[in-house]
Amino acid sequence: MKLKRIIIYPKDIQLITGKSERYGRTIIQKIKDHYNKEPHQLVSVKEFCNYMGLEEEEIMSRII
């Protein structure tokens, strides 16, 4: 059984958007603020997709 990733990282956002890794860190911080997350909590792919208005299946195919 192949495991699917559920957490997104700044490097993933860099690959998806073509922007810098710093931009990825900024987006993750904005998502954490939007969902009222603690600094130690991670951001899921689903939260990222909902925030950015993207299809989860398409993003999963890009980051694996």
C-alpha cells in the first residue's frame, strides 16, 4: 500500500507555484493564521488546496 502525504511544505509550494521557497513559507504562515493554528502545528495539503482554491488530486500528483 502506497502512503499519501498529508502535509505540505514550503518546498512543495515552490514546486507548484514556481515561486521562491520564501514565498512558500509566507503562504504557510498565512494559512496558519487563516485556520488559527499554533506555530507548532503543520498545514495539510487539504487546507492548502482549500485556501488556494486548487484541486487536491492535481496537487497530490505534483508533489509525489
